[in-house]
Amino acid sequence: MAEFWDETLPVDMLAPGDQPLSREEVDLLWSLFRAIATHWETEKIDPELMRSRWLDMLEARSSGQVDFRGEYRHAAAVWKVMVDKLTEPVAITKLFADTVVTKEDQAKSRIAHVKFYVANDFIRCFVAKGGFRGFVEKARNHTGFMGGSRFREWPPVRTGDRR
Amino acid sequence: MTAAYDYVIVGSGVAATLVCDRLLEANPLTSILVLEAGERIPARDRRSWWDLVLAKRTPYSITYDDDKAGGESQESYSVGNVLWTFKESRVRAYGGSTMHWGGWSLRFKEEDFECRSRTGRGADWPFGYSTLEPWYELAEQKLGVGGALKDEGPRRRWGYPLPAYPWSAHESELAGAFEKHGLKPGHMPIARFKRCMTTGTCKYCPIGARYSAQDHMDALLYEPAHANFHLKTGAPVRRIVANRNRVNGVEYHDAMTGEWLVAQGAKVIVCAGTYESAKLLLASTSPEWPTGLGNRYDQVGRYIVTHLLFSVEGTRKDNPQGWFQEYDFPTLMSRSWDTPEKQADGKMFVFNNRALPKIEFDTLMMQGKSRKEIDEIVKGPRRAGLSAFVEEFGDPQNRLSLAPGTGKFGLPKTRISFSRRNPARFMATVTAAQAKLAECLASLGYERNEPTKENPRGDHASGVCRMGHSPDSSVTNGNLAVHGIENLFVCSNAVLPNAAAVNPTLTLGALALRLGSWLAEESR
């Protein structure tokens, strides 16, 4: 019998419904986001420092066109089952290492939906909001990061001998 | 239905905004109607910002020209011996192309105003650099331009309003190679309206840091003192209504009511970008002007020109520092090939490739690469690139004209015939320049990659309503008034007599401020 996360789903996005995400769903999604730092060993970048920006993303994408709430709710449910059944370390590897879904027409199962519509966005959010420094420690800036200041105490990027 | 205004302005980009800025500064109660064919696209909008960061989707790409050959929706046609690229070259929305520009804000140089006299090619301006210099200063202030006074460029009385962005580590290394190869490195002057100090803000800015005409125009619209200042979006103008040597207003479509309306204006200013400015004149026929306004001598649409953007890329075997392009814009440039000595063969403006070196952490992660694999990629081969614009010269055989039908904004379709008289010679010049830039990269250990084919992009199109002294060789005079029509003005890149080697927006801004101030003074 197929595991819950392997069940077939149409590739179309799931309907958002009328309700906002519950606290439990947000907590489950946050644990999924935190798992990115765990999987890629970017321990110098504390995901807690990204939480407000991540919440901003979640809120912004939970309304308007296209509304991701249906996918978020589904991802929270699938992630919970995976963690309960496989343990978190195994679930992390399964989602982030073993499941590659980069095109919409590949999103044909529950886990593929989670990866394509939610986890991939979380990865982009993680990188843009500071995760890039987990790979290149001295890097200062990245598209979407907006590091810097109105003031010129320090340059917004790594500089060299010539300025 | 009619309405009467002191000024009816067609278009809502940087030119329209800066003209309005001056008119309203002089008299806050001036009555102005701005008509924009496109709509307001989101700015300072969190959702749109996240859509860009997460899905790399921009809110303005839906406004781009559809130039897919053969389709019913095709809006623009290239028919010369050189393929003219329309795609992604202009934004048709409130704010115009400043909604997607990079903010590069360079002055033309003294010799650019005397191109014909100095080279026998192109055209002279009806005035010199010194006439425009104070307006360049004001434009730099209005746009919030950061730059370095010591860098190469035309004469300046003062420094830039804001300091230059420092070169990134990668650009710092490239700057050293520039010096060894006869290119004096400089800092790209960039317009950052509200002093943005960072990156991630270039394609689309959520905080209004990059100068956009929408931001600026909004500030003018929301000023309570400007009681007679109005803007309508979704209002394509199909013709200017003329009576002999005067215009009375414009005929436009009101998207709200579906009606065609006439907006009467004492003066009409066409600020609709190069393509639409010329097309509007051509479409505005009358018994006195059977081939279009200002077109008695068949000058409207001729001399179209733009910049060819050419590039060189190379790859070196390693990237020990894990460099990637932390800015999303180039801060390294050189004007050493933008000189009087180079003018006859076409000046060039050199700059760093904004996107290189590139490490796409997110893509690698989505592909399931492990930490170890990503670390190896980060330290592995590194790509770098240099690019340049090359100046081309206005040629009467090259022209923009009306194509049958209308496109998605209710504007006439576009046909551009662009050919080079001696393409082999032109491309030989480009190839030689590419070889020199490749030497630069080679000195830093980059092995040259295969070159790609280069085509002119329409981003910097100009020349089709060029300024001049005589109606048989130009469309507008030095005050941007259409020859033979006393109350019709064109203020867009269409009026530039030559393209020089650098981006035209700051020059257009200077012209717009000059026009707005002149009109305000004249009305006193």
C-alpha cells in the first residue's frame, strides 16, 4: 500500500478554502522551514532570526492571486505524517534530498506538491533572507536580502583593495 | 465630452513626471491631465515583492511587447537586415520604463552634442553641453544619483548628490585588470531616489528606493496644493486633434466608460517614449497634415537608432573566495572608449556583467544537492563577464512606422526597419572590442567562453522625432516644440539627435526639466 505522502494528486494547486492557517499548521510549517538549516548544516545562521520575514512571506502568499493556503495546509498535514512515521531526520532527507520537483507537471503526488509548491519556496526564502551566508560566511548581500543601511559605516557587499 | 487643461500630457514616465514637477513647482494650480495607456502596476507591495523573490516573477512583464513572429497577438515587427529586439525593452504602465530600469544615470559628453560636425555622421544637437549642464545637475538631484566625482566623464561643476556604490570584491579585481588594459575604471552612477544602500532592489523595489516615475508622480498627485493635477490610466491616446498650426487636445479611450473622449489642452506634450511618440504624430493626420503632425518633410520615424549591447564571458577554474554578485547591478564601468577619439567609429561604454559571478544556492538546494556538493560548486569554476554598449548613427533609411492594427493597450502596432550599410565593418569593430575585453578577463585567469550572437535591443531607442534647426532634417526644435506647430511638444528619447554610448534616461530627465521650466517661465 502506498504511503500517505506517495498518494496521487492532480498537479493543479489545491484550493485555499476560507479559513486562515491555524496556529498548529503554522508551527508545522515552521518546523519544515527550520529543517532546511538542519539539512544543509548552516548552523551559523539561526533560523529564528528569519522568523518574522518567513511569517511575512506566509501572510503575503496566503491571500490574493495565487493564494497558497491550500498548499500550505496540505504541506503541514503531509509533513506531520512523515515526521511521525519516519522520524524528522529521515523525513528531512526524503523531502530535501530524495525528492526533486522543479516543474509544475512533476507535482503528481502529495510529497511532490509539498516540494514544488511549499518547500522550494521555503528554500528560496531561506537563501534570500540570510541563508546564503550559511554557505559563504563572509558574504554580505544577496538579491532579496536587502542588507545594508541608509548610512555608510560599512559597505553593503564584500569589497576588495579598490573601492 | 470635452475637458480643458493648461497641459495635456501623453505618457506617465520619467519625462512626464519631471515636466509636471517643474510646472507644478512654478504654479501649484496649473491644470494638467496626464493620460497613460497602461495601468498602475504594483509597487511597494509585499506580495509582488515575494513573488519576485520566490518565483522570479515581475509585475511589469505582462506589459512587454509581444514580438512573437506570426501570432495574432504580435505587436511589433522587425523588417530590416538586422533583427531589432522588442521584448523586455519597455514597460507600458504608469511610471513607464522606470518601473524596470537599472537606474544607470550617465550624462552624455560634450562631443556627443556635436556628433555631425566632428564625425560627419549622425546629427548635431541644436545646443551644446553647457546648455544642458545645469539641467543635468537638477536631474541628478531629482533622481537621487550616486556617483564619484573623480571618475571619467563630461565636465561637472559639482559632485554627485549621493556617494558612489563601492565596487564589490569581484569588481575591485576587475578594476585592476581594466587599468592594465587601458580602461580607467569608474563607478556606475545609479539613481536611488531614497538612498537605497543595498541590493535586491533592482528588478523591482518594494521600498521605493530606486527612482521610479510612479513614486515621484504619486507624490505630486497626493500633494493637496495640486488641486488641478489629474492622471488617468488605461487611457490610450489615438490621435492629437489639430487645427492648422495649433493643436486643441487629444482623443483618448476611457477604459472606465468605454467612450472615446477629447481632452482639450492649451498645450500638448507627448512624453510617450520613442515608439509611441512617433506613432502618435504619424497617426494624427488632418487636412493640413496629411502624413501626420510635424511630418511635412517625412522626418517622423526616421533615424531610429539604439545601442547594441555586446558581451564577453569567461570561466576560471576556481572561486576560492566564493564570490558571487552580491549586488544585482554593476557598479564598475569605464568611459575610456567613450571619447572624442573613438567617436567616428562609434563610442563604447563598458561595464561589468551584473549577474556574474553567479551561485544559485536555491537552485542547487532544490535540485537536492548536498552541503558537500554545494561547497564544491561554490569553490569551483567561476564565470565573469564584461559588456558594452556601442554607439550607432542615425540613418534616414532606418525608420519606425505604423503597422496595421492595434496591440493589447489599444496602441498602434510597431514596425521597425533597421539595417546597417556596412554590417561587416560594424561587427569587425565589435569583435575587436570583444577581444580586448576578453584580454582583460584572461589576465585574471578567465578562459573565454563561446560568444553569442548580438542584436540591438530597443531599450535605448531614440532619434525618430529628433531635435534640429530645420523641419526638413528634424521634427522638433531645441525647445522640443514640433516644427510648424506652436503648442505641441515631444519630450521622450525620440528627440535625441544621436544615441551617444550611454543610457539616455538622465539626458531625457534633463531635457524634461528644462522643458517644464521653460514652459512655466513662458506662461508667466
